Amino acid sequence: ALEIDERTVLSRALMVDDKVTVVTDSKTLIPFLLGQYIEVNGSQYTLNVLPDKERVADDLLQYTVTFENEIYQLYNKRLRHLGERDFDYFGDAADHLALIVGEMNTIDQSWSVGTVENTTRLNVTYAGDSCRTALTRMAEIFELEFKVAAKEITLSKRIGVDTLHEFKYGKGNGLYSLSQLAVNDKQLVTRVYGYGASKNLGTDYRNGSKALKIENEY
């Protein structure tokens, strides 16, 4: 069992981050396995990347273990439409979300569409996006916010709420540094799609495909 103390941190930011980081010490090796999970307030956080390990003394190992919420699973699937990874898609927010959820359901059929704000129909260009980056892209274009709960994705004009907390940077204001960390989308590969070059392809090649296709889809 992992020891939970002041070094255990729940990090959650709207549409960006939702993970638990546990720092724990052990005198013996801990056999962590991908797919192990913990539960926090009814939500499941999964080990998607093996933990960092450091020997801090002759007889002591320190592990930094990161458990990620289900939103990170959206990185596990590249968004494709009609076999293409680079494409334009026209529709309202519900149409775009249905496309993303449909792709997730090709690897995990437990994903669903929640409540979606009514919007006009817009064109969005997707270029090699994962379902996670595609979700952020379309939400920004439609000026919506999203949340993921129990693998159900909701899109709304406003999901976050304002607080009375105010943070200022500079001398005497208490905030000495401020940084933004990019979420790592280089997770364990579960399925590989092969694409060739885009040069010297005729306009009639495979219904206008923009890249040379390999026979086996993946």
C-alpha cells in the first residue's frame, strides 16, 4: 500500500489537468504495474506511466508516482475521419464531440456524450490530433468549456466557477514564480497507424487521400 502524507498532491485544473502525485519511500523494490489505480472521492486515477525512482540512501528508494484521471485516456487514440488523420470537419459542437467520442469507442466502448451547448455549425481543421488535443481545439473554436466525468464529456458555455481568491506576482504579493506545464501526450502506444508521403499523389488517389496509405489500417 502507498503511504499517503503531505507529499501526496491532487492537481486539478479545468480542461487541463487532473492527477494525483504520490511521493513514497521504500526499503524494497515496489512492483508497480501499468493499469493499477487508486480512487479519490469516487473517481478513478490510473497509472499510465511507470513511476520515477531514485535511490536517496543505501537502503532507501524514493518513488514519484503519478495517477491520471480518465481525461488522459483521450491521448490514447488519434482522431481520424474516413481513414484520414488530417481533415476538415463541418458541424455544430455536438457533431464534433460525437466524432471524438465515436473514435474513443473504437478502443473503449464506455465513452459517451453528455450535455452539449447548442451552437452554430463551424469548420474545424484537425491535423494529426489525438482525441484529447482535438477536444481542446474544437472547444476553443466554439468558445466552450468541457468536463469529463465517468467517461462522459460535457460541453457548456461555463463549467468553471469564479472564486474570491486573487493572486498577484511581484514583491510583497506572495507569488514568486508562475509557470505553465504542458501535458505529456506521449503515452504508451497501443495502436500504430502508418502513413506515407503526400508527394506525387493524383487527385483521384483513394478518394482524394492526402497521404499514401498502407494496406493494413494499423
